[in-house]
Amino acid sequence: MKQILALFTALLLCCGNSTAQAPKIVKLKPAETPVALQQVYINTVTDDREDTGNIGTMRAGITNKIVPVDLSGGAAMAIGQFIGNHTIRPLQADTFSLHILKLQVSESRKGLQEQAELNTTYAFFARGKKIVDYSGNYTARTGADASAYIGKLVSQSVEQVLKEFDSWWGVNRERYGDSGQQEVKVTVLLKNQATDPDHIGYDSNRPLRIDDFSGKPDKLSLALAATYSGFSLQYQLSSDQKSAAATISLLPYFDKNRSWMKPGGQNVYVLQHEQLHFDIAALKTYELATALRNLQYNSATFKEAVDNLQRQYSKEAEALQAAYDEETAHGTQKDRQRQWTERIRAELSSREAAAAD
């Protein structure tokens, strides 16, 4: 069976806040008797959904206000505790992790009757490799408070998928063998074209321009300009019983909508200072590309190894950006600014050549 996994990791700089309404918490409802598994043991549960803040919405109160809803402790914790407390572990079993790919609940009205609907996709992984996934749709008529019905639907979906996978694995186990330790052949691609229209990919032949800084200036900042830059990392991992291969794409980028210039900073000297911030982001991206090419991978450790390197070089880039601003006093120390420019450009040239090999 072929697997394709994709990870989108971003980015060096991020910030934000939220005033969203706190979700209504529901609890899972266990079956009358524990689930007796024969072939498999689930040791971890991971929530791979893009938004893990809730599992959907329900109607609440006499006004039928739509509110977010979530499981107690979050989906991964709640389902992990449910499996630990309400399944019987066989004496001899293969170990897997369960990944939540989709867990979406909604409540609607059919005439005078309220109805809750749950859509799910669960996947089972062994040693970092996806074995199989299951999708399902579950509905239940609800009363004035749908939370109990939602908890029961989620419990039923977990019970059903565990039973199905346990039975399926007993039949298909021999097809997989011990493929988790396959060496992964890695290709690293450096990109300079961004697909996001708000981003500019790094290209040494295309320096920044003043009109690239389209963000709203921070009136409370003493700075004349601000550059938001970083790198994005994307990978695809494919494997079967015989081989494993991955393609990792890296893009150093400049965020136009978050970068800004005040009228007093719209000049060549300030632009050159900000350009070097973008150069530093590219420099650390090239260093990361080299590190990714030199790392030894197998399919069991690939994801963790890539994630660790991404975090390492993100932190190094942040530290270098801060040191640059501190030592140049945000570009006002012209001698220091010249020294930094010469240093970064020299390192950039050599790192870019090495990363391109």
C-alpha cells in the first residue's frame, strides 16, 4: 500500500490573538462493555487537524445560539483516555498510533427535530508510517442539549474504527512486515517563487523595493521600517514495502502585508538595512537545506528529524536577526551596518552555492 504524507511548516515569524468564544465541553460516553481488541494496541493519539481548537458547533440555550464544541482536554487527550480506559489490551499485539485527520460535528434542525452529525477520518500509523485510514459519517437525533449525543457519537466512531482496524490487521499484517526502518532517499528543492500573492520569494536578482512594504506602519514603534521574513518548509514522504523517498521544498520569503515603512524611512539607506534582514532569512534557509541533505533518515524517524531541524534553524534565524539590529542599532551605526552587510553577503554567496549542489 502506498502512502503520501504532507507537512506544511511555517514560519519564522508569527503573532496574533483571538477573542473567539470558549467552546462548550462534552465528554465521551463509553460503551457498556469494553472493546476487546485481538491484534492491535494503540499507544498514542495525535490530532493532525489544522484547527484543533474545537470539533465543530452545536446549538445551545433557548435561543439556539450556535456555539463551538470540543472534547474535554481536547480531541487527542479525550480519545486517548477513552481508548486507555475502555479497551482491553491483548497479551500479544502490534503497537500503533491513531491520528485524527478529521473530526467535525454540526447540529441542524429537520422540521421540529434537532439532529447532530459527525464526520470523521482516523488513520493508524506504525513507526511513523501510515498503514490505513477510515472515514465515517454518524448522525443522531438530539434533544434540547446535544452535548451528550455528540459525546456518544464520537465514542461510537472510535469504537467502530478500532474494531474494524483490529479485524483488518489480522488479515493484512503479513503484507507489511517491518518496513518502519527503511532508509529515506531525500531530495531538497530550493524555491524562489512564492504561491502566496502576499509573499515575495527570495531571489538575489530581485532586491526589495520601497513599494514592497505595503503593511500599515506601527505608530507606537520608534523604528522607521519593519521587515517580516522567514522560510516555509513543505515535504512529501512516500513509501511502500520496498522503498521510501521524500521531497522537501524550502522557500525564503518576505511578507509584503506585514512589512512596513514610515514616510521618513522611505529611502535607499533604510531599504538596504531591511534588505539585509531578508538576506539573513535566506542565509539560514540555505544552511537548513544543507543540513537536511546531510542528515541520515529512516521512515520511522523522518518526521521528527525534519521538525527538529526546522525548529533549530528558525531559532538561529531569530537570534541572528536580533543580533543584527542590536549591533547596528537598527541601522543607525553606519560602520557596523557596513560590516554586517559585507559579512552576510559573503556567507550568503557561499551557502547558496553549497545548498544548490
